[in-house]
Amino acid sequence: MVTQTKSKRSYPWTTKIGGTEFKLRLMTADDKQAMLDFAKSLPEDDLLFLAVDITEERAVDDWIRRINDGNLRTILIEKDGKLVGHGSLLHEEQVWTRHLGGIILLLAPEVRGKGLGNILAGELFAFASELNLRKVMARMAAGQTGAVQVFEKLGFKIEALLADCVIDRNDRTHDLIIMSYDVTGFTEQ
């Protein structure tokens, strides 16, 4: 059993969007194979710029270790018992950036555009507030215009553009965009 820090939030819970029910719950070690299957089902374009190759068992093992250590919180979204997305909040470990968190949102193509990203972000912002984080950062390749737009709609602002700081699976470099969100301005609804 995973020993994630106890949240004020209660999981699992379900939401209905357009007649489809989605279940949100915290990730555990038991989700290893489901995460691998989910990652392997994603289009190659979605995998190009992941900081960690979640199609690899070793990477998912490390992910679970970080959850157990309390440095990472991951919320899974299921549709009809199948994993269709996740949102993760990484709490920075360095003393001088302990007020920062990193956010990752990844949804299967068939469930994008339904508001699940907003739901996940709200849940992760609540975790960030509980951890007394002040800022949440998101990083992506500049060419990921859809992802940039999603984060802008969530209220993130572009902080930096770093040339050639991302390398894809084909060894081509791309510019890196760093976006941030001020958690101190977040209020639960």
C-alpha cells in the first residue's frame, strides 16, 4: 500500500461529463501495469517530450518510489475501469526551491477537451496549497502549442524560453518553455 501524505481531499471520487463517468483516485504501486499500458497506448507525439519515459518499467518503478517517499502525488483518471489520464504534482526537494512544485497533465486523446485537465489541475492546486507551495511550474517544448494553450487557460504564465534545452527521441533539440502558476492566488471552489 502506498503511503501518500493524507490529503483533505477524499479519493476515489467520480464525476460525470457528457454522460460519461470518470473516476479519480490516487496512484498506488498496484497501478504499475496500468500506467505502462496507458503510456504505450499514447500517440508517439505525446511521448516525444516526456521528461521521463513512462513506457519503461524502470521509470514507473521510480515514479512509485517517489510517491511512497512523499515527493510526488499522482491522481489517475479512469473511464470504464481503464486508465485514461493522470495529473502529477512533484514537490521540489531542494531547500532553495522548496516553495515550488512541478505539474504534469497527460490525457488520452479520446478524453481531451472535456474539462478533465481543469479538474486535475484543480486537484493538484489543492495539494500544492496543502503543501504550502507558492508556485507550480510546467515545462514543455515550445512546439507543443496545444499544451501551452491548455496551461494558459488554466492561468499559467510563460516565465522563460530556453533555446535548444529539450531533446526528443530522435535526438532533435527544441526550445523549452517554462510556465508558472501562483498557487497563493488559488481558492478552492
